Amino acid sequence: MEILKPEASWFEIDPEFYRHGGTCLNPAETEGMDARPGQAILVAPAGNGEEALSFINLGAEVTVLDESRSLPGARSLAAAAGMTPAFVEGDPAGPAAVFGDEAFDAVYTPWGTLDALPLFDHWAESMARVLRPGGRLVIYDRHPISSVAAAHKGLFVVGRSYFHDEHDDGRAWTLGDLVSSLGAEGLATMLLEEFPDSDRFPTPLDSLGLRWDVRWRLPAAMLLVAVRVR
């Protein structure tokens, strides 16, 4: 039996999908964002641009914040789809310095955002400031436990510490780090969902080569929704 090898075309984003009203968001993200016509949404950082176009198709007024070197892909996708989110150049981890206070009804942080942050404290403070009272921060990202696992003879084993280890490479963070940093800035976690995989992003667990009946035992992705309460 011949096994098909992935081709680059399989992973291309079709702008026509968004031109005709498509959305990349899974049901949990859609419900968590609660996007409505006229709602002011910030996407920071830009990601690949698909989320911003999805929110436009849900009727929201969308602003995308990122550094200049990270915006071309999202700009190109939007132009190809004939859509016009507002692109703003700046530090996506510090939106309050760009927009001031209470500028948005919701903020969405795309996949990979958390691993790129050196610390959560400044980012959480700035996110809280740009949200209007009752506004929500929505995070769809890898689950931190997904980097702990390794594979040995087809089984999960603990390959690295869940907690910070000075001998490990990369950014280590826990759910406690995240929720505590948000709470300290008046962002109350109202929803935390955990998923065995991501529907559109590779996760550390995907590279382990395990059977699905083993693979599903640990979470690979998560959705966190926090609301500004003060």
C-alpha cells in the first residue's frame, strides 16, 4: 500500500474561503469569543491572519497588532481575500502603549503567543488595560503539559519537568503562572477547556508518533477565556 506524503499545497490557505464568509475558528473558540456585529476586537499578535478574517466574517470590527516584520503574511491574506482589518505596527505584548485604555470589547491571542512571552505580568497588565469592563481575553494555544511528555515503547513518559528547569531549553510556564498573572490584573478566568489535539496547529504531542488511543490521554491544546472584572 502506498502512503501519501504531505505536499505543500495541502497546507495553503485559500483566501476565497474567507472572501465568501468562512471562519477557521472551532466551536469552542467561536463560543468563547462571543463575537457580534459591531464588536471591537483586537488580534495580537497577528498569527497567520486567519482569525482576524474570521472575526470580520462574524461581523466584528477587527484590529491586528504586531511588529512590522510579522505583518506581511496577514496583510497578504487579507488583500487576497478582499478584506480590510486595521493593521497597526507595535508590540503585540503591550497594546495599551499603542491604543490606551478600554479600547476593545475583546482581545484574541493566536496560537504560539504564550511561548513567545518572556513573562506574563507586563502582558497581562496591558491586556487588561485595553479591555473595556466586562471585555474578554481569549487565548487558544498549546497546553503546557504537552511539552512534558516523551515516548518510550509506545507509551507516554515524563521527558521534562512541568515546572521551570534551568537546564531545559525554551520557555517553561504552567497554567498556574498564566491564571495567576491574569487574576492579578483583574482578569478572572471564566472558562478553561482542554483538548487532546488542535484542529489546525501542530502540537508537541504530534511529533511523538504515538497511536491515537494512547495519544489522547494528555491534553495538547487549551482555550482560556478571562473577563475584565475591575
